[in-house]
Amino acid sequence: KGKRAFIAGVADDNGYGWAIAKSLAAAGAEILLGTWVPALNIFETSLRRGKFDESRKLPDGSLMEITKVYALDAVFDTLEDVPEDIKTNKRYAGSSNWTVKEVAECVKQDFGSIDILVHSLANGPEVTKPLLETSRNGYLAAVSASSGSSISLTYIAAEKIIPGYGGGMSSAKAALESDTRVLAFEAGRKHKVRVNTISAGPLRSRAAKAIGFIDMMIDYSLENAPLQKELSAEEVGNTAAFLASPLASAITGAVIYVDNGLNAMGVGV
Ligand code: NAI
């Protein structure tokens, strides 16, 4: 029987989440998506109007089917956690049941259970500010949205200095990598669930463009990585599909680099 996957953090067809959904779909999984509430309307409209049909194409020529799209805001666990200005915000008012706990309950009601959970989202409101100048609120927001979960996406900034990746995002990724190990232990012992994170190289996604230095990072990688080619989102998607499959049955608590080998370099040449 095919597995059921929930991928949180898909709002267009450019990012890693979309590519992961495609690789999982190509491997036979049923696809459920969690889309950030303020981005939901435009994503669903584009989907309905066929704007993504070209990029929905799977290797066998069929189109990826998305069984259901859930509105999600990953920084709130329950409705009580949501501040008034967001509750009444008109981009949120049109949807309901979008806190993490509510989404989990809805998925449970709709489908019973899932087999694969992917966290492919991040939000650092002050990502363009150096850590020294980051406010407490900006820092906490970055950690709140950007860490947690079964397969997730991390970045080398968690362990090495990447100037420009600010606002506490480097801290959020460090938390994510540490949580990957501790959760692997706890969820492994308790539920036999595996937890891993993919440390991905630079991709020109919507989120990455907001940081402001993505083209430079892509050029840097092209020049300095062992494999001198541009990284495609599909390569990250395929790794996620592998990690979610029985082929990876002994891999847990791991940070898997999908970056053309850039992490292994000591100096640029
Ligand atoms: P993306 O823009 O496709 O994905 C980020 C998603 O997060 C968006 O769909 C956005 O709507 C969603 N989001 C933001 N705040 C949210 C919230 N509170 N609740 C629910 N959803 C929320 O961009 P990308 O780059 O594919 O990001 C996916 C993951 O990959 C992120 O964790 C990112 O840090 C990571 N990553 C990206 C790299 C890159 O160069 N693009 C490199 C290494 C890691």
C-alpha cells in the first residue's frame, strides 16, 4: 500500500517542499500539503487554474495529485496562542483550523494517520539583520517557525559562519539539528519513528530570495564545491524520498548534506 505524506511549507512550485512532494508522489505516496495561511488563497487559485500543471509532471508523464491542502500556521499550537490582530486579519479570517494541533486533528479525522512528515518551512522576520542587531522578538520568531519535526530542511549556517544569514536563523537551524538528534532518540524508542534533516545547498526559492544573497551563494557554490553544477530542488526531493523509504531504515538522527559537497571544503579554490 502507498504511504501517506504530509508536507508542511509549500506555497508555490519553486521551493524544496514542492520538489519533495513530487519525489514522494513519484514513489507512490499520497500527498497532503500544509500551506501558510496568508499564502493559501493564491496557491489554491494557481493550482486550480492549472498554473502549476507543467511542474506537476512526474517522470512517468502523469501529473502529481494533491489529495488535500490544509491551511497552516506553524508558529501557533492552539487558537488560544493566536494574538487578536492575527485572528482578525482578513487573510486569516477566511480559513479555520490552521493551528498545528487543529491541523493534526483534521488530518486524523480525514485520513486516520500519516506515514511521512516533512517540515519545509522557515521564517526569519529579521533574517537580513546581523545576529548582533537582532531583536528578542525577531530571534524567537525565527526559532519558533524554523525548528521542530520528521524530515526537515536545514542549512550549513547552523554549524559554520555564513555572514548575511541573520535574524537568529543560524540559531534556529542549530536548534533544528540538535532537535533532530534528540527527537530521533525519543521518537525512535517510543514509536520506532526515524527523524532526519537534510542540509541543503542554495536554491532560488521565494524564501531564499528574501534573504538577499542567494545568487551570490549559488555562484560561490558553483565556483568552490567539489561538484560544479547548480543544485536542483529535485535532488533534495529525491533524498527526502529515499530518507522516507525503507531503503533508509537504519538512518535516524542524521544531518544529510545535499549540497554538491560544499560542506566538505575547508577553503575555496
Ligand atoms: P519556500 O519559500 O519554498 O518555503 C518556505 C515556506 O514556508 C513557504 O511556503 C512559506 O509560506 C512557509 N512558511 C513561512 N512561515 C510559515 C508558518 N508560520 N507556517 C507555515 N508555513 C510557513 O523556500 P525554501 O527555500 O524551499 O524553504 C524550505 C526549507 O528549506 C526551509 O526550512 C529553508 O530554511 C530550507 N533551506 C533552504 C535553502 C535555500 O537555499 N533555499 C538552503 C537550505 C535550507
